[in-house]
Amino acid sequence: MSFFSHHPSRSPRIWTDILLRWQGSVIPAIASRVLVCMAFSLGVTLVDGWGYKFSIPIQESIVPSIVLGLLLVFRTNTAYERFWEGRKAWGTMVNTIRNLSRIIWVSVAEPSPQAHQDKIKILHLLVAFAVATKLHLRSQPLNEEIWALLPESGYRKLEDLNNPPLEIAFWISNYLQREYDQNNINAYQLTAMLRLVDTMVDVLGSCERILKTPIPLAYAIHLRQLIFLYCFITPFQIVNTLHWATAFVVGIIAFTVFGIEEIGVEIENPFGHDANDLPLDQICQTMQANLEDLIQLPPWHQISHGD
Amino acid sequence: MSFFSHHPSRSPRIWTDILLRWQGSVIPAIASRVLVCMAFSLGVTLVDGWGYKFSIPIQESIVPSIVLGLLLVFRTNTAYERFWEGRKAWGTMVNTIRNLSRIIWVSVAEPSPQAHQDKIKILHLLVAFAVATKLHLRSQPLNEEIWALLPESGYRKLEDLNNPPLEIAFWISNYLQREYDQNNINAYQLTAMLRLVDTMVDVLGSCERILKTPIPLAYAIHLRQLIFLYCFITPFQIVNTLHWATAFVVGIIAFTVFGIEEIGVEIENPFGHDANDLPLDQICQTMQANLEDLIQLPPWHQISHGD
Amino acid sequence: MSFFSHHPSRSPRIWTDILLRWQGSVIPAIASRVLVCMAFSLGVTLVDGWGYKFSIPIQESIVPSIVLGLLLVFRTNTAYERFWEGRKAWGTMVNTIRNLSRIIWVSVAEPSPQAHQDKIKILHLLVAFAVATKLHLRSQPLNEEIWALLPESGYRKLEDLNNPPLEIAFWISNYLQREYDQNNINAYQLTAMLRLVDTMVDVLGSCERILKTPIPLAYAIHLRQLIFLYCFITPFQIVNTLHWATAFVVGIIAFTVFGIEEIGVEIENPFGHDANDLPLDQICQTMQANLEDLIQLPPWHQISHGD
Amino acid sequence: MSFFSHHPSRSPRIWTDILLRWQGSVIPAIASRVLVCMAFSLGVTLVDGWGYKFSIPIQESIVPSIVLGLLLVFRTNTAYERFWEGRKAWGTMVNTIRNLSRIIWVSVAEPSPQAHQDKIKILHLLVAFAVATKLHLRSQPLNEEIWALLPESGYRKLEDLNNPPLEIAFWISNYLQREYDQNNINAYQLTAMLRLVDTMVDVLGSCERILKTPIPLAYAIHLRQLIFLYCFITPFQIVNTLHWATAFVVGIIAFTVFGIEEIGVEIENPFGHDANDLPLDQICQTMQANLEDLIQLPPWHQISHGD
Amino acid sequence: MSFFSHHPSRSPRIWTDILLRWQGSVIPAIASRVLVCMAFSLGVTLVDGWGYKFSIPIQESIVPSIVLGLLLVFRTNTAYERFWEGRKAWGTMVNTIRNLSRIIWVSVAEPSPQAHQDKIKILHLLVAFAVATKLHLRSQPLNEEIWALLPESGYRKLEDLNNPPLEIAFWISNYLQREYDQNNINAYQLTAMLRLVDTMVDVLGSCERILKTPIPLAYAIHLRQLIFLYCFITPFQIVNTLHWATAFVVGIIAFTVFGIEEIGVEIENPFGHDANDLPLDQICQTMQANLEDLIQLPPWHQISHGD
């Protein structure tokens, strides 16, 4: 057990495991920028050593430092809020599909065996909505995940359209309205179910919003300009005092600020395939598994009066 | 590939692309103010050089610096929250119009071919609501975008009124009530649909609220006065130490604080035409495209029993 | 055009307009406190000059400074959140009255011309609710604004009661229930409309809550004591270095901290008549105007089949 | 009028009134701790004066200072959020009881004079719910406030149970269901009214949650340990420079940090009897008054057709 | 009474009780890391004493310090928000089970004594949902707590499935639908009750979301790397000035920053068994107790007409 481990009764993870992880860290993304800053600092030190003294002993002014520090953190917070909002949207997706599938399974009357098969098809269509949303958010074409959940003609139709999840929502509404027209559900149940379909479309809309609305451009530009100014002015401030250690210190500073900015960029769009993105594939598989469990579950009156 | 690029597997954007962008940056807006501050600093340096020494070696006091720094960032955060709230309102608009159009398309019975045409007119009226809201928020008169979505007499009527989207909402409610009176929808469906119309009007109200309620005046005034004092006192503090570099350093400081304040002003009202505003035109076009897809989609029972 | 103007394509406002505004600024409110601090500093400088040296060269300790700085900003943020919550409440009021008036206008059947007149009376009663809420929040008696919107006997009755808007809400509910009893609306519509009345009463309650619950007393006291200590200890810290400039520097510091605290006090209750309060009069007039537009609007089937 | 008064047109309160208040301030709570710190500093100064020099001229390190400063403020913010959430919960209580009493009064048919009396009893039961919640949150036994609002047998029954408000909610639901069974309200009205009862129970649950879930223990412990370390290390840092002024300066620092921590403790549970707690007694009395007004109000059709 | 006690009329807790608590504190978890840092500092001091001078008198640069400080606090805030969101989710669970059990108890007609027994079984099933959720969140197998609340065949069935609470929700919906089919509740009541079941499943989903989505990896890695760099660079900065006190000062700094990071880790997942976790066992017992009270309570008309 490492010196850096957590207290055993609390968490099995080792503190240094996270510390030394490469996969998921921002180091690959920022390495080149940090090295450029260090090279520049080395250049400054050399020129300073040749006698062209850069004697600008400016103390860091507090207000610009606070502004830059807070902006960097605000950048991360904002990106994290999007990440978390995206996660909440998918949480709502999971809940809604669980609720809608349960209520369809329980409440839609089955006047014929065919109706039972139709219900199973619709439950699969609910999962297809989630999968189609995932692919839509990743700008991927339809694939075999969707193929397995849809009739072939539906699959072909979807290939031609801009927004497949939206069309799937139309079909679900369509099915529910038809069941109502055939008196398999009553009007209140129809309304309640359609409201759940609305919620699914709301989730789709929220995710599209997060995906398509990055942080305002003026903000991103100003922040990068300030970071740039900060990293390239710092060597002139410290070369007098630190001489050959300048590049090393500038490297640490650049690592801090570029790293924090990069985290913002990484987690701002949480719907991709990265180590830092949401596990959408796994979420979709859990939905599918929940559904299979639901389909094979005996009803309550069997359980209740069987003991 | 630039030294400053992201790690290729993550993002194709080049770090310096954003850094060097002019379009959308706040530099044009703040350039004159920064130059005035630099000129003033140069003046201070000259007078100081003539022998009228400004020896006020005040260290920056921490509390006022923290207050100014935090206020500047709070200003941006608040403006960003409005930006994001405006974006959410339009996201809700998109979702609601998708949901309402789908439910009208699915649920309203069509006793005659005329009724089918009426439904298509109403779907266009939904898009007209969004477009009219956009124009209303931008204080623009009605234009051909609206003309294409409305009967002529409706267009003429709207031209005379204060709040066109509100009148369009009235017509949508009107249509729905009439369909109910003619037994084409039941009472529960009517209630659910009217609630969606209410949501559309809520969105209109939220956007008007964001547009018409800027940050409290006392706040904006005090912040500007503090920025002004800060930028014009700084040269006196640093001229002793920095001499001819004073103007350069004051320029960087002024760039930081004016820039951050300007971002707040830019994104506070997100409904305009700027690079930093919401892409309302594109959002409206997407709605229209979603609608065209909806109108031509075959119903589920065709899909379901066709394979 | 001033050097300090915005870039013309963005905003027509001049930067210095806000900077130099007197109306709405906190300067009148804090001037006396700032002057007392400056006078005290001058006294300290004089006594120091007579030889009683105050040699307490304490550097500002960082933790108390951070605490004071953050508390000041937290104070403003909290006050701003109330301001914004009050604004949202009134936004909800506007939306709800728009929705309820539209739905009453569209859905309540009119078996007789008298019923049409009754509907118009009720629409005016909705505006009367908003106006009565405004007066109630400002602790003003009923006035001619209300008089114009109510029957005389209703006006007389309201004068005797504690909470006029609450009684108006009762009458609206009363009217709706009666229309339901006379089969002019169905049960679902009644429920939906009554829910909107509930929302109006919720808004009233939210505004009362903001008005009657200031920031906790312990908080306000501690903050004022810290500000007081800070402003009256500062001269002793800086008189050694700054001599006759002490009063000037203390003045700027006092202006910063008293100003920011005063903003909190100003915007904490946003329902008054100040330059920094919400434009409630204007909001009420807009509601009234929306209503007049609604009453004269032709129904959709005329528009739709007229072209 | 004091020099420290607000500008007269804005607020009648005098600035120094708040500054000098004892009642509601945290001074009594923290005085002993501040004095202990000052005594300790005095001890350090004495020992330092005897020749055992404590020459640890550590500058405060910035990161721990920022962490402590921000944690102190975070502590207060969190406590304030609970305070405000508790206030919102009671605001919802007020709104819900107003809405439910109004709708019962308006909608429940009165086939007999007895039914009218039953309605009045139920309105009192609504207020009893609020009062019982207040007593429950304060861990007080039932008292004459409740006695006045309930039949005697109900009062006796409640005395034996764990959670009186919950039982009152049961009775309200019970009454409503019975009225529905007797056709005095329809099914939609029943559902809407029961939802309001649900909201009342939600409020009860929210208040219990705020009361029973203090800030996580690890957090409270770590914060106190950091405050303790900070206050007892500071004298060693400053005794070299300040000598006999050490105790005075440490006193001010201790006053700042203990005060801010104490505010968090004071307002974290806002349901008590302190000057800093919510005015629950007054809120309950306002509810009662609103109810009495409601009971004696003439219906709208009398008002409307009487003029 | 201790010197450090609160003012007696406010709170009975002693200030130092919390200060000195071991149980629930983060000290056991971080002790080894703090000791490693201190040992390293001692090593640096020794080598420095042997003549290999580490003269790197870098002042801490403000921007990286602000970034590290704010990130540490942001880490705690985020973790606290999850803690509080988890608490809110369980609060909603309590409220919903109270509301659903009350409404079932009041509204479901009992045509036979068997139906009464079935209702009691369902009320127990509601508690079983909460208990199963607790066990599911703790990754524990079903146990005797569940056994006591379910028929044996139901218990056996649950043992085989992935997500027991989800299956319990199915059974509750199943029961309600069956009661509706047998005309023991009407359609509106069914819809309202099923919506409460949906809320219970939403709570389950929220808790799963909090449990399975830790803070983004890039964030956790970068923060640990910065902490590491900070703690291992600090000795080189201060050894020149502090000599043998270096290890002591580094220890305090390490205690501060490791402690605050550890609190984030501890409270991020609030569903465990620790002193810092939510009291889920107690919450479940309270639910059960509320239920037993409900079952034995006499109806209102007995209370109302008995006095």
C-alpha cells in the first residue's frame, strides 16, 4: 500500500493513481504550447545573458491577476455546468424511457397477441430514440445499433432525414394516438404518455443546445489573449531574479493556465468519445437491459397472491 | 500543423485561430478607451520627466482590488447568465414548437381534405410565432419571412399591432378551441395543447424580460467609476519605477479591464445580429426544416407492418 | 463622437454617459460617509504631523481582506439575485395574465351579449390584480388606477381589506367556477384556468417574500462593523508613507467599499419608485395595452379563410 | 440626522443603527473566543519581550490564505442558501394554503348549512397544518395555537403521534375525497386540490431536510481546525513587528473570522426563535388573517352586477 | 462551560467539540500524504544545510495561486452540490412516498376486506422501493430489510434482476392499473398516482447519476498535479528563510490543501456508510414509522363530528 493511499475504510483508490494518469489528462493537448513558452523563456534568458538587460521589475498588478485567475476558473465552471447539464439531460432521458416503457407495458390493453408484439416493438423504439439521439449528437450516420431496434422500412426512411430522433418521436406519438383511437388506453393515459414523449424531445433539444452553443466568442478570444500576454510577459518580469531557472518556472505557470483552459475546452461538449466525455454507450446499454428485465417480469397479482 | 494546435484526436481547431480572431473580438470596441489611457500615461511620464515628481508609492490596497476584480467578473457572469437564459428560452421555443406541431399533426382528426390544409397552415403559424418573436426582440418590422408563413389578411392585421407574436398565439389558441368545438380533438388534448401555447408565450415573455431589464443602473455606474479611477491612478503609482514603460503596462491593464467590462455589455443582450449573439435566424430555419420533414413522414403503422 | 464611445455598429450608447450619471448613482447616498472618513484621515495626518507618530506598519493580512472583499461582493450578488427574482416574478405575472386573458377570451362560451361584457370586466380584473399587487408591495392605498378597472362596490370592499390582490384572485376564481356551473367552460378548462390564478397568487407571495425578508441581521451587522473597522484603521496604516495624500487615498477606498455596500441596500427591494427599481408602472401599462389589442382582434377562421 | 444616514429620499434607516446593534449581532457568541485569542497573543508578546525571540518571519502563503478565505465565505453562502431555501419553503406554504383555501371556498358545493360549517373547519385545519409544522420544526409540543384550530378529539389524537402535520394532511385529503364521493366536487377539482395538499407535505419535507442535514461534518471540522491554526499562528508572525499592538491586531483578525463562521452557524437553521430566524409566528398569523378576510368576502356576481 | 462555547441561549454545542473531533474528520485519510511532504521538506532542509544551497527566492506568482486556490474550493463546492442534490433526491423520495401512501390509503375503494390487506401490502411495497434503492446505491445484495416488506416470491424474483427498485416500481404501477380496471379508483386518480410513481423512479435515476458520474477525469488529474507541484516546490522557496521550521510550515500548508481536496472526495458520493454520508438507514426507518402512524389513524369525519 502506497504512502499516498486513502484511509483503507473509505476508498480503495490510491491517491497517486489519479496523479500519474496519462489517459484522460490534458498533458498531450497542452504539451506543445507549454514547450513553446519555455523555449521563448530560454531565448529571453540567453539574450539577457548577452548583456541586453530586460530590467522591467514590474510587480504583478493585483486587479489584472484577479481578473485572469477568476476568468480561468469561471471558464472551467461554465464548461463543467454544461457537462453536468448534459449529464442531467441524459439522466432525464433514462428516467423518461423507464417511465414511459413501464406505463406502456402496464396500461395499454392487449386485445390480441399481435398487440403484445406491437408493444415490444414500441419499447424497442424508445431505446432507438436514445440511440438515435446519441448518434445525432455525435454527427454519426445510422448504424447497426439502430438497425436492430427498428423495422427495415423505418430504418430506410430515417436515413434520408435531418433529425432521426425527431421522426422516431413522431412514430411513438403516432402509435399512442392509434391505441387511443382503438380504445386500448383512455384519454388521460394518452395525455400522460404524450407528455413523456414531449420530455424526450425536450432532452434532445437540450443536448442540441449544449452542443451548438459554445461559450460566447468574445469571451474565448479575450481569455486567450490575456493568457498569451501573461505567459509571454512573465519571463521578462522574472529573468532578472531567476536567470536560468526562468524557463522552468514559466513552464510550471504555463502548465497551470493552459491546463485549466484546456479542461474547459475538453468538457464543454460532453457527448463525444473521449475519456472525459459522458458514457453514452453504456447508458444506452443499461436502458436496453432495463427493458429486457421489464418484459419478462411477472405481474404483481401473481406475486402478491402467490405467497 | 501549428505548435499551438490541439492534440489531433481531440479537436481540429487550432489554438491560435481563436487567439488572433478580429471578428467577434472586443478590440474594436475598446481600442479608443485603451489608447486614451495610454496617452494619459505618456503625459504623466513626460511631466514626471520634467521634474514634477509624482512620488505616490502606494501599494495597491487589497480590499479595493478584490472588490474591483470580483465586480468585473461578476459583471461578466451576470451577462453570461442572461445570454444562457436567452439561449435556454429559445431552446424551449424549439422544443415546444416541435412538440406542439407533432401533437397537432398526430392528434387532430381530419374529417375533410380542407382540415388537412388547415393543419398545415397552423404548423406554419407556429413557425411564424418564432419568427415574429425574433423580429419583435430586434425591434424590426414584419418582413417577407413572416409574409411567407401567414395569410395576407393576417399579415396586414399584424402590421397594426404592438406585439405580433402575442396575436399569433391568440390565433393558434383560437384554432385549437374551434377544433375542439367541432369534436376533432378531445378536452384533454385541447388542454395539453393550450398548455404548450402558454409555454410559447412564456418564452416570449422571458426574452422580453432579458431584453428590457439591463443590469441595475447603480451597479453599472459604480463599476465604470471604479474602472476609471483605477486606470487613471495606476500611472501615478508605477511611473517612478517603470518610466517610459508606463504607457505600455497601463495599456495592458486597460486592455484587460475594459475588455472584460465590454464583454459584459456585448453578451448582455443576446438577441441582436452580432458575432456574439444567438444564431436566431438559423434556429428559425431549423424549425422550418423539422416541420417540412414532419409533414412528409409516413405513419408508424405503415412502417411497423410494412416489414 | 467621444473617444470613449462604443464601436458604432454595436451600441449607440457612449461609455462616459454611464460613467458621469448622477441620477441613479449611489454617490448622494454615500457622500456623507466618505467625507467623514476623509475628515478622520485628515485628523490622523495632522496629529501625526505634530509628532505623535502612529507607526503601525501593518501589512494588510490576506485572510481578513479576502473575507471582507468577498463578503462585500456576496452582499451585492445576493441583492442582485433578489432584484432578478423580483423581475422574474413580474415576468411570470405578465405571462400568466397574457395566458389567462387569452384563454378566457378564446374558451369561455358567450350564450348572451351580457356574457361578452362580463368577459371584458374579468379581463380588466386581471390587470387590476397586477396593479393591486404593485400598490400592495409599495404600501400605497388604492388609487384611481384600480378605480378604473373595478366596479365601484368592488373598489369600496377592497378598501377595507388587508390584502387586496388576494381578494381579486378570489373574485376571478369565483367567476370561473360560476361559468363552469353554467356550462360555459368544461371541467378541464376550469382546472387549467384556476391553475393560472394559482400562479398569479404565487407571484404575489414571491414578491411579498422578497420584500419582507431582508438579508439576515447578523450578516448585515457584521459586514458594517468590518467596513467601519477597515475604513478607520486604514489611515493609521498609510499615514507614514503617504502623509498629506492619506485623506485622498482613504476617500477612494471608502468610495469603493461604501458604494458597493450601498448598491446592495438599493437593489435589495426592487419594488419602489427609484431609478434602480423595476419599472412596474410601465409593466402594468403594457399589460393593459396587450389586453386592448386582444379584445379587438378578429378570430383565426376569419383570417384563415379570408385570403 | 446623522452624518451616516442614507440619502433621505431612499431609505429612512440610519447607517449607524445597524452598525451599533447588539441584539442579533454575533458579538455575544464570539466574544469569549476572541478574548482567548487576544490573551494568547498577549502571552506570546510577553514571552517574546523576555528574550525568547519568536523570529518566524513567514509571509502568509497565498494558497492557504485563499483557501481559508474562500471556505469561510462558502460556509456563509451555504448557510444563507439554506436560510433562503427555508424562507422559500414557507413562502410556498403561504401560497399553497391561500390557493387551497380559496379553491375549497369557491368550488366545494354546499348542499346543506352543515357543509358550510365543515368548510370553515377545513380552512382552519389548513392553518393548523402550518402551525403544526412550525411546532414540529421547533421540537415543541402541541399548544393552544393548535387547540384553537382543531376539534378536541383531533387534538388528543395528534398528541400521541410522531409527525402531527402529516396526520393533518391525511385528514384534509380525507375530507376532500369524501366531498368527491358525495359529488360536491368533480374528479378534476379533487385531483387539483390533492396536488396542493401534496405541495404542503413537500414543504414540510423540505423544512425537515434543511433542519436535519447540517453541513457535512468533515467540512465543519476542517474549517474549524484551519481557523484555529490561523488564529494561533498569526501572533508569532507579527509579534516581531508590532510588539504590544499584537493582541489588538489579532483581536481584529479573530473578530473577522470567528464572526463570519458564527454567522454560518446562526442562520443555517432558520426555524428557531432568534433575531436571525424566520418570523414564522408572524407568517402563521398572516395566514389566519387572510383566511378570515376570505370567509367574509362577497362573491363576484354580487360585486359585478351591483354597480 | 468552556471559553469556546456558544452563547448559551443560541446553541448548546461547544465550539471545541467540533474542533477536536476525530471521527468524521479527514485527518486519518490525509495523514500519510502530509507526513511524506514533511519528510521531503526535512530532506531539503538537510541537504540545504550541507551546503548545496537552494536559492530560488521565487515569490509565489499570483495567477497560479489564485487558480489553485479557486480550483480547490470549486472542487469542494461541486462535491457539496452533489451531496446536497443527493439529499434533495432522498427528500423528494420521502415526500413522494408520504404523498402516494396517503392518497392510496384515502382514495382506493375497498370493496372487500381482502382489498384492505392488499392496500397495506402496497404501502409496504413503497417502503421496499426506498430500501431497495438504498441497497442498490450501496451495491449491496437484498437483505432482511427487504424480506420483511415483500411476499417471498417477489423477493426471490428480485434477487435475479439487475435493478430491484425498478421492478418494484413496475409492481406498484401494476397494482394501480388493476385497481383502476376494477373501478376502485377513477382515471384521474390513476394518472395522479402513476405520476408519483414516475417521481420515485426519477429519484432513483438522480441518485444513480450522482453515483456514477464523478467529477471529469481531466479535472481531477490536473488538480492533483497542481497540488503535488505546489507541495513539493514550496520547501525550496522557503528553506532559505525558515531553515528548520520549513517542515513544520510545509506540514500546515499540506494539511490545508490535502484536507480540502479530501473533503471533496469524501462527500462526492453521499450514499455510503461514513460519518459524512447521508443517514439513509434513518430516513428509511422514518418512512416506515410514518406509514404505521397512517394505517392506524381515524378518518376526519369521525374526528370532525365527534366533538
